[in-house]
Amino acid sequence: MSSVVSVGMTVADLDRSVEWYTRVLTFAKVSEKEASGPEVERLYGVFGARVRVAALRLGEETLTLTEFVAPRGRPIPPDARSNDRSFQHVAIVVSDMAKAYARLRAAGASHASTSPQKLPAWNPNAGGIEAFYFKDPDGHALEVIFFPEGKGDPKWRRARAGDPLFLGIDHTALVVSDTDASLRLYGGVLGLRVAGTSENWGDEQEHLNNVFGARLRITGLRAASGPGIEFLEYLVPGDGRPYPQDTRANDAWHWQTRLAVSNAATAEKSLFAARARFVSTGTRMLADSRLGFTRALLVRDADGHALELTENPSEGDRP
């Protein structure tokens, strides 16, 4: 089974993003690297690529921020919506939703939800969970989430004993068009297991996602270790826009979930057989592990979400 090492996104200004994530959400910067050259270009599918990459840690989880010094990509469209298939976020667990919301308001974070929402008790799998969507300086969607007793991983209740406000990353969520088709890749090929399912709708869900009439099929997956991966399938409304076909890794709406595998070449063959869309020109071999690995490949799933399969992660990049 694969392990989820980190979740990351492309940012316009690495220094600005690192400052914001460390100041507002209390991530700790653990490394910063710069890389260029033919293998970097072929990994990301961007000719002339020169990247700066920072790894940020919160609790036991890692967020990776990548700035393309060259060539620059496109910003997130201002009309991006939560039911578009380019949507992805990370869910940051908090010990107190009211305090977290107040901190985000004080920091001037942009709302994506109208306000924090408490999911209704009639929903057995999600009832009592509190959540709020907001955006970082580039417009990436983020979530803060509070798990009541009996919900979520027990480790979050143990973490609350130390009383930090922001505890770690529970999962990354991404919009899919067909849950069953996505499971064939993430479960059948990559070996993730289904950890929970839910069907959510109603006033609270509409205001959380800021999508009128939202009804979602939600499927949570877990790897051997690391944050979960959550599918969000909008049963209604059906007007979410597809992932732009011309997306490149230097565009700001590009996210990538990094998974550690025992053998990248074997993973490449399995992904090729599963008809995953390759971004990199096969498995790339890097001269050193400055990016956190020595072998990697980048592919997109059927909806366009990027997965980075890595071999031999460096010690500081292990889940």
C-alpha cells in the first residue's frame, strides 16, 4: 500500500505563502530547496522549469509549497467554485472552531463558506462535525475542521490535550465526477482503503461549500500512513466545470498529492495500464534528494487531479 507523504500546491510567491501559513495557521517551515535542469523539467512537464519548494509541518503532517521561478503560470480564476473538478483543499483540524474562526477573521482570510457550519445530527457519519472553508493569499481553498467525541481519528482528541489551536492535516479533499471510477485507481491500483462514507446535503452543507442545492457523496480513503484522501462527488448540482485540459504544474490551481511507493518503475507500469494521464515523461531520476526523493513520476487521475509517486523519500520527507 502507498503512503501519503504530503499534499502541496503551486504558489505565486513562496516567501509570502510561507509567511502566511506560519503566522496564521502556525505551520513550521522545515526546509526550502531550489532545483532546475532537464529532470525537473521532465518531472513537472514544464520546459525551462526552475522551482523553489518549501516543506511546512503541522503536527505530524507536511504541506509542500512550490513556486515556479520560471516559467510563471496562471492564477486561480476568481470565479472558481467548490463543485468545479479542479477543486482541492486540505482539512486542518482545530481544537476550538470559534477561536480558529476568530483568528482567521483577524488575519483577513477570505471566506469560501458563509460561516462555520455544524453538520446536523440526523447524519450519522458527519453529525456534529464543525467546518469552515476559507482561502489563502493565492485563492487556494482550505478547511478548518473540528471533530466531536466519537468522530474522526482518535489522535485528534489526544492532540487537543496539549491545547494548540491548529493540530494537523486530517485529509485532502478533491472533487470527482464518478466515485466508483476514482476508486478503481486510488484503491485498485494505489492500494488505498475506504475508511468511511457519507451522503451530505441540507442548509449547512450548502453554506459550507457555498453551492446552492449541494448534495454530495463523500468517500474517505486512507493509505498506510499520512493524511487521508477524500472524494467529493456532487450528485447535484451538475454544473461543476471540468478540470482545464491545458493545466500545467506551474498554474496556481495545480495541487499534487505525494505518495511514497516502494518501486516507482513498477508503479509506472500499473498506472500506464490503468490509463492514467502522465505529466512526467515516465519515472524521472534526480541527481540528489533535494526535492525529497530520488525517483518520481507525476500523473493525473481521470478528473485531472495530480498524483506524485516517489521512491526513496529523504528522512525529512517521510510521512
